[in-house]
Amino acid sequence: MSTRLVMIYTRFERFWHWTQMALIMLLMFTGFGLHGTHDLLSFKTAVSLHTVAALALMVLWLFAIFWHLTTGTWRHYLPTTKGLFAVIRFYAYGNLKGERHPYRKAYWRKHNPPQAMTYLSLKLVMFPAIWISGLAYLTYPLWGGAGSAGGALEIVAVIHLLAAFAILLFVIIHLYLLTLGGPVVEHVKPMITGFDKVDLAPEEEAYLERDEPGHIR
Amino acid sequence: MNSTHRVTAQVLVGMLWLLSMALVHASAESSDHDMNYRLDTIVEQPSTRSDSNSTADHTKFEELKGPFNSGPEVTQACLKCHTEAGHQFMQNIHWTWEYENEKTGQTLGKKHLVNNFCTNSRGNEGMCAQCHTGYGWKDESFDFSDQNNIDCVVCHDRTGTYYKTPNSEGNKACSIMFEGKQPIQWEKVAQSAGLPARENCGGCHFYGGGGDGVKHGDLDSSLIHPDRKLDVHMDSEGLNFACTACHVTNKHVWAGSRYDMIAHDIGGTGMPGQRRDVATCESCHGDAPHDSSELEGIKLNNHVDRIACQTCHIPTFARGGVATKTDWDWRTAGKTRDGEGYKEKNYTQGNGKHRATYKSIKGSFKYGENLVPHYNWFDGQMIYTTIDTQFDASNGFININTFNGSADDPDSRIWPFKRMHTVQPYDKVNNTLVYMHLWGNDENAYWGNYDFAKAIETGMQKNDLPYSGEFDFVDTYSYWPITHMVAPSEDALSCDSCHTDKGRLEGVEGVYIPGRNETPWLDKAMLMILAATLLGILAHALVRMVFGPKPKHSGEH
């Protein structure tokens, strides 16, 4: 077993992550403007930006879903309890005592257990909630016949708002956790270069060196 | 002529011009702009109808050569060719002053209603029926079955010189207004016959309620020659619509009455070639009027089912420099100076004219211009407090008219209204509105005698209505749908007018309006959770800084 710098975030995954980040920021900013939380944009501008950004993000998600399924990378997000409590314990107070992060990235397991579970909930609950409610919001004149649209629209709007709020909390905690267990730059760099330290089995190392020489340093 | 002389001449001409303008201005000021009904508004420059496609020149008609000595003589001449016009017109509310609303079962129309301006035309026809399209209605004896009594020229005069005066004599306090008119040149008026233009309809409709712009707020004399900003359709330099461009006519009966409106027209433009006898915006613009090739247009079209066109496209009313009355207090009426009624003119409107804020014959008024409408759900049905409606005055106010509509009703949309507030007399024992005897040259007419008790008693007695003999004053509201003074699209309301906290539609119920502070409880809860999260992170970060591992020196890496 050796620790090597391995390409674990391929080009599409990085593109997906950062584009999604930018779109979510834009959607947050315009969305809370529409909700009335701030007045920095006119309602008309906010509606236009929000709609275009939302449609773009959904196209990106379609590609991402396709990518996850065809490349098999969806398996990174399978929930597991193995090592779960060690990481939670580390986040709770182990990091305060200067302990080393207990999780070692594996080639086919690049997220630690609570991280994978959080991302899975993001992908299976929060994102579907926001895009289903958002599509319903966008298309309500098609399904909400005059007379009942008001009440139904309120339910849709509240779901959309709650999902957005959950994503906002995710973003905040996601950013804060970057500061735990080592310098921030160490955590951000892999999502830029694609390379991170991974514990490799000898077979994996040999495979990468022989068949994917560009993916290992 | 040397240059000095030329300059002197120019100065002299300039001074003469200024003097003449001052004189014109002074003479204009001398007339009373609160009482300038049709009769006081001889139109100097009649508007032109750009859509007339008549195949007849009435100046060439033998029948119209005259001589004519009266209105009915002209009418007889008209009816010689327009053989069916008389019978057809007798179905028109402008003739009947009566409207049976089949949906509510109420009998409406000026013949019956009490409003919260001059209150009632019933019994005061001698004055009020100047705006009846007939000749000589002054009391119950008027013959509604005689087509020679129809006043054709009030609508069809295109000279701008026709006028009407009261059908009976009033008290001298009022009659003085109608003196000194040039006689009507009936032949000239008759030969000018053409389709009605804005000043024809406006002769009465611009002056409803007793003066220019008083009643509606979206109809006043500024619409005779409006610019594009004031009304994009009637713009005299542009589309130049006559009233009948929208109020389409079929056999002398035309579309668009506020007694029974189409609040949500889903018929649109109709099938190709189909005639739709409605005055709705949709009948020309369709039910998806915004550009649906753009996101903005699609979103705007999504509003059409719930928001009346007028709500966004008439951002404010009384925009043309003419004020509308917003408040009327009859309680202060009847004050005299040296035994005579008087006026106070303490409001100067946008076009510089002064408006009465007090009149002995009517009480005190307030005015407004560029007013933001009152908004609410409206299904097109107006419901009136009629003379025989018993109400509960202990509520604090009476709605002279009110309307239904709700978010749950597909036929309702959010509409703009002018809301008029008045304090007016009522029968405090029977809890009904009252008819007042205002006009007349007798000792009971309020206008001249200033005695409410006598005026009410006479007004009720003349119509065989029960009156307890005791009156008091009650607050009343009336609602006037706003539908004219449509602004150009660039002046329509922006999204932010409603999609904001405390916006235009604050208080309109049953509809979720994004941005209107719809879920304050949820926002508060989210803010608290957010604050707790950030505080938690801050606490965690502090503990790390104090107790956590110290950063190592770079050399030890």
C-alpha cells in the first residue's frame, strides 16, 4: 500500500463542480432577491437570471447524471457506516486536539463516509426537491388552473424555499469543513488540478502506471 | 425700416400678444370649471375621426337643409332616412336610463340609483337629464315612447357647437350658469352629422358627478386631445381612437357597461372574421398579448388569467392635468354669506385651473391627480345599495356599490378601482338611502334653500317612498373600475410594483405573489436557523483557535 497523487476528479467532474457552484451562487442571489430577502436586483432581472441559470443547471445535471451512471462513479456515494463514526468524532473534537484526519482516500472511495452521505442526500433529496418544485413553479400556469393556482403555488413556493435554504446551509458547512484537517488550499487544490493523495493497493498502482500514466504522479 | 424700428415693432407686437393672452386667460378663468358640463364646453377644435368610412355627405342632403327651430325637428329629419334608428336607440341605456341586471336581479340605471356625488338624478331630471339623450325630460310626464324626443345631435354633432341647458328652471343661484349662450344653429349642426368622436361622448361622460373628471377619474376633458403618454389608444397624434373603437356598436346599442362587465375575457379576438360585441382589451389584443418568443413575455402572459390588463397598464389615473374628486362631505353644505351661497376654490389642478373645495350647494370636496388605484378581485358584477335597500348603518359605512370576486373564481381578476368616499344623508330610522330634491325653482329644492329636511322629504314624497322624517349622515364608498387612460407599454407598472413588500397588491388575498413577504413566519425561522448555524461555526472556530493545534513552522514540514 502506497500513497500517491492520483487523478480522482476528472475534467468533467471539475467542470461540473465549479459550474454548479457558480450557478448555485447565482440562483441563491437571484432567488433570495425574488423572495424579497434583498432588493439588489429588479424583480424582472432576477426572474430572467434565475430562470436561465436554473435551466442551465438542469442541463448540467442531466449530463452529470448520465456521467455518474455511465462511468460508475455513482458508487462513490453509496452510504456506509464503515469509518463513519471515526470521521464524525474527528469533526466533533479530534481536530481540536490536532489529530490526523482518520479517513484515507481510496481510488474507488474518494469521499469519507459522512461526506458521501451528505452528498448523497444533496443529490437524492435537496436537488430533486429544488428542481421539481422549481419546474412546477416555472410551469404553474400549465397545471394550476385559475381558481386553485394560488394555494398550490404557495405550497410549491414553500418547498422551493425550504430546499434552497437547505442547500444554503449545505454550502456554508461545506465551506467551513474545508478549513478542518489541514490548510484550506490542500482541500481546494484537488478540485482544481484533479489530483489528490490516495492510498493505492499495489494492483491499482500498477494498473494506473501501465494503463493510465497521465492519472498518476 | 431700420433695425431700431424693427425691434420696437417687435416689442409692441409682443406686448400686444401678452395682453391678449392675459385677456383670454382671464375670460377662461371667469367660467366655473366645476360646473362646466357639456353645455359649457363648446369644443374649439373637435377631434377628427380617422376611422370614418362613411359613404354619405350629410351637407348634401335635402332633408337637412332646414330650416329647423328645435331639436325634435332635426330628429324627424334624421329618422326620414334612418328609419330604424329611433326604435333601435330606444333600447339603449342612454335613452332608458334603466338597466335590469338579470344576474343580480337589481334594477339599476340613473333613473333609480343613488350615488355618492350629487346623490340622485331621480326627481332632479330638470338639471340632470341634460345628459339624457332626449329633449325635455324634466319630470314624470316625459314620453319615452316618442322617438321624436330622441336627441340625435348630442352624439352626432361634429361642429363642436351644440350644447344643452337644463330642461326646467332651477333656483337663481344655479340658473345663472346657463345664461348668455349663442343660439344653436340647428341646420349647421344637423348637416355636420357624423360618427361620434371623443368630445361627443365626453360631453357627458367626462363631466359625470357634476364637473370635469369628478366621477370616474379615468374620464375627463384631457381625453379630447390626449397625447400618447395619457392614452396610447386615444393619442390624437397617433392611433386617435374614438370611444366607439372599443365600445363597438350594433344597431345603436354598444358594448361595455360598468353595470355588468367582463372581468376576464377568455374569448380573445374570436374566430377569424367573428364579430365580438365586447369592449374588452382581449377582443383586440387576444388573451396572450405579450411577446411569447421571450421569457419576459411568457411570464407576463402567465399573469393574464389573474390580473386585469388595466392593473398594470394604467399605472395611475387622473393623469391628464384634470383632478378627480376623492372625498365629498355633504355635512358642511348650506353655509351662506349675506344670505347667498358661495364657493371656495382652494385646489389648483395640473392644467392650472382652480377647483372648488367648498360649495354651499354641495359641501366640501377633496381632489386627487395621478392617483394609485385601489385593487381587488372583481368578477364583473356590481352590486348596488339601491334606494330600497335596508342596511345596517352601525357598521360605520355603506358601500354604494360593491363587487364580488375571489382568487377561487376563474372569472375574477385583480382590477383597479377608484374609490370615492362621501358623507351623505340617509334615513336614520328606516336605514335607507334617500332621494334629495336638489333642483327646482321652489322653496324645497336644496339648491337655493339649503334645507336638507325639506329636500329629503320632498325627494322621497315625489317618488312615494317611505321616509321617517329623520335623517343623519353616513359614510359611503363607491367603486369605479378604471379602464381608460391606458399608458404606453414603457409606462406600464414594473414587476417590482407588486412583487415587493408593501407593494400595490398588498392586502389582496388568496394569491401567492413572490416577493410580497408571503411567509414572514418561515423567513423568521430560517433566519434563526441560519444565525444558529453561523454562531455554531463561530464557536467551533474559536474553540479551535484557543485549544486546537498551533500552526507549525514552515521549516518543520
